[in-house]
Amino acid sequence: MPDGQTYIIPADLPEPIDHPSAWYGPDLVNSTEWVYQLTDHDIAEIEAAMKPLAAREADIAKITQADFPLPTLGPKLKELCNEVIHGRGFQLMRGLPVDRYSIRESATAYFGIGMHFGNARSQNAKGHVLGHVKDMGLSTDDPKVRIYQTTERQTFHTDSTDIVALLCLKTAKEGGASSIVSTMSIYNEMYKRAPDLLWELFQPFATDRRGEIPEGKGPYFEIPVFNYYEGYLSAIYARRYIESARRLEGVPPLTEKQTAALDMFDSLAESPDLRLDMDFQPGDMQWVHNHTNLHDRTAFVDWPEPERRRHLLRLWLAVPGARPLPPIYAERYGKVDIGDRGGIIVPGAMMNAPLEAV
């Protein structure tokens, strides 16, 4: 495999996961246990931290937790982060009043809140630590385009970090709903139904870097979908990029059994018996643990007026106290040091937080 990296294939399939991270959508769809409603006092604390930074146009990419004090909300955020990393694996925070903020104020507030969860990581080859999920009029027919820059359905996938977070600023005219699903529940279902196919997902799959190539690396990397390391089962997945890697020199076609395993994985992810769907409202913040969940977005039709078009801000966060990851993750994460891993680092990129989608 490229670059001499190694992956670990367990001697036997790990036992089914008995943990809150192995959840099923229908059990949670009518629950509010995963929703935290910001209080007036929470918002006052956020604004007290945000307003001075925004007023002096502070460099958002350099804001730290110390720069964004939240005396009573901060401990609550620590509890929510613990639930995301060590518990259920996701959380929705609701009620940030983005309708009364400028884009700088929204971005500053969001980034400052995020620093109470972890450390921001670059999301692309440009070094963006604040991402804009917005249609750029592009298509994934271009091998260097990533799906979040289009109106296309994303399909279920993970991002290259411990936590992926989204802040909704504006919603689409139609579509654009968010879906998440537990990879731990997918694992449990495949363990029961097709252990032979599940075994295939512990073997390496070539995955396309989509032109975002770190120094000294090739245009693709090889990694299993499921990895079991130091007692933790983790998943990393992007079917579209597994498929698009086939165009690259040295990457063989998928075998019949590999395709069957990926197809079953996808069908379980998309099943209403497993997934959880949610419609974002402006001011919603979603926090998702990539190692135990996949996320997806439906295709959407946007408003004709530019100022009304769907727009989300995104953070990728490396979390102190997160789980250990196997060495093979360094192929995508750069390194696996807890609290300082993940993101997309390419030569010459400087960390920055643009206020517009570029």
C-alpha cells in the first residue's frame, strides 16, 4: 500500500457494540434529549464574548477558548462535548440568533463556541478553518470538487476530524435536510446479517484525495472502513471517493464482494430503521462524532435571490480527551495525536477563516 502505512485486521470480528453510540433513529426522533436550547442567559454570555472581538475585527482563525470566556455556558458545553465524544455521538444546539448578527458576528460567535469543544482543523487545501457549505455552481463531475460546494445529495460519509459541526445561517427553498446514522448500529446489523461482508470492511479500500494532496503523499490513500484499535471500533467512509479513486493509476476495480459489502453498508445507512433525519432552522448548531456516525444531506433547490440562499458554516474539531485512532488514520488525518489531528494539510496552506465562500 502507499507510503508504507499499516492497518490492523483483527483476528476475529469485534463483538457487537453495546453502547449509547449504537443508537437507532426511530428511538430518538421524538426525543428532545439530543437538543439543547440556548437560554437568554447563554446568548447574553455568547454576545458578551463575541461583540468586542467582532468590533475590532479579530482574526477569527486565531480565537482561542481563553479569548471567548463563557462562565456558565462553558461547563455545559464541556458536558455536551463529552456526550458527543464518549456518549451518543451527536448533539443539536438551538437558538443562536443569527438573524440579528452580521456574518462576522455569526462566524465569531460560532468559532468561539467551537473552541470549547476542541481545536479547529483545516477543511481544505486553502487552509480554511471556517468552512462555508454553500452551492458554488459546481459539480462533482470535476474530480477536484467536493460535494459540499454543490446542490447535490452528499450521501452518507465521515469527515476527516473528530467532530464535524455545522451552524445554519439560511435554509434552502426546498430540500437540504440533514441525516445522521450510527456506524456502530450499522456494524451490529451487519454482524447479525452478513458477517462475511462485514469482514470485507476491515480490509483496505483506496480512497481519492480529490486533488488535496499532502506533501510526500499520493493522490489516494488506503484504509479500511472499520478499524478496531485499543478497544474502540471506529469508522471512516466516503463511498463516492472510494469509487472515484478507481480512475487513478494503480487502483484496481472493486471486487464483487467489496461492492456487495459497500452496498449493504449504504443500504443500512439509508434505512429509516437506522437513520435520524432533522431539518435545520437558522441558528441551529449540529455537533457530530465522525468515528461513530455518518452524516448526509439531501439535494436541494435554492432561492433565486443570492441573499436568501442556503448557507451553513462548518468546523472540523480535534478534541482533547478523544479516543485513540490506529496509525493508518495518519494517511488521512496527517497524524493521530489526540487533540492535534485531522484536517487537510497541504504545502503552503496558511490557516484562515474566510467570511465568504471562496
